[in-house]
Amino acid sequence: MILNQFLLLAAILFCIGVYGVLARRNGIMVLMSVEIILNSVNINLVAFGAFRDHVAGEVFALFVIAVAAAEVGIGLAIVLLIYRNRRSIDLTEADLLKG
Amino acid sequence: MTSVGLLGAAASGGDLFVAQNVFFGVIAVVMIVSAIRCVTTRNVVHAALWLVLVLAGAAAQFILLGSEFVAVTQVLVYIGAIIVLFLFGIMLTTASMGDDDSVGGEKRLMAGLVAVLLGVVMGIALIDSYSDTRVVIDEPQRFGAVSDAIFSQYIVAFEAVSVLLLAALIGAIVVARKE
């Protein structure tokens, strides 16, 4: 297998995730797009780990999975709090910090 | 350095990798289509279900790359836990189970432009750097090697991640709790 096929797949998924983060206004959809981005990074890490025949790629992919789980927990709690306060999870309306 | 392995792969295993490449292609197409559907669909529940396909495809790619432990963890943590968390979040925040009328708008054009530009730049860089590099997977990485590395070389990072998970758990409870 060519290394580049995994890297290009990860790059395409990364771009799709970036599109989702930028284009969607629903808070939960933004979190899902961030998950797509993190998965593409994981594919890169594991591909380079297999290429170098070294376990570091897999270890860091596991760390990324753990941090992503923490991120989703906190993110959904924040989205829930925004919904409870404003009855909407449209992120363009969450602009209280804007001067 | 890798030229010997490369020649060996090309000579002996050139058509041995055909099945792997076919599987890679099928899974990659499924992943890309599902990811596009996930970020463009109107229904948030459907988006979560498309996300399941993307995550399962990533697990399949990990198995193709010979790292089954990451694949199993991916299925357990992502498809088992995170998707359920997303579905609960959708149920708690969306009144009519899903329809999201916020798709589109003027941001869509700029976002698409940014994504395409980013893709072109990364694609050119990758093709320029790694166009003839091959991955040769002789045997899958064993669980033992990965856990040895985690519990010896990366033990500090491992402990930090466990503290981070605890902090995130407590933080999520504190943030989402009713007064």
C-alpha cells in the first residue's frame, strides 16, 4: 500500500470537517465536524506509525481518542447550558462576549 | 533506507496488496460520501448516523494498517460512547427530533472555498513529499508492544490523560447541573 493514499484520505476528511465547522451553525453539528477532523488526524498518526514500524503513532492515536472523549463531554455540556439559557443552540446567537 | 523493503514489496508482494487496495478504495469512498452527507444533511439525527459510518470506516482503515488495538478502541469509545452522547445531546436540545433549518446561508460559500483551498494545498504538499513511499505491514502490531510503550515510555502522558478525563467528567457534571 502506498502511504499517500491514507494521507490523502485523511486530508480530504480534514477538509470536510473544516467545512462543517465553518458552515454549520448548530452547536452539535460543529462538535460532530470536530470529531471528523480528529479522526482524520488519527488516520495520519496510525499511517505514519505503520510506515515507521513504531508504536508511537498508535499510542498517540489512543491519547487523541481519550482527549476527544473528554472534549465531547465538556462540549455537549456547554451546548446544553446554552440551550437552557437561550432556548436555541444556534452558535451565531451566542455572542454575549462581543463588545 | 526503505528502498530494500520497497523493492521487496514490489517484487514479491506487488499483487499481494491488490485486495488491500480494493478494500481501501471501497472504505475510503464510503467514508468520504458519509462525511459529506454528515456535514450537509438537514436532519441532525441523520448526521449522527452518517458520522457512525465515518467512524466505522476509520476503524476499518486502522485494521488495514495493522493496528487492531486502535481499531477496537475506536469502535468502543467512538461508536459505543460518543455517538450515544451525541444522540442524547440532540434529544435534549432539539425540540422536533432533528430538523435543523440553519444549513446554508452566506457562510456556506466561504466555508466551501476555505475547505477546497485547504484541500488543494495539503494535496499538493502530500503528493510532492510522499508520492512513492510505501507502507509495508509484515505483521500487525501486537497489543503487548503498544501497552509496553504506554506504561513505560509514555506513563506521564498516560497519567495526565487520566487526570484530564476525570477533570472533564467533573467539569461536565458541574456545567450541566441544574442549580
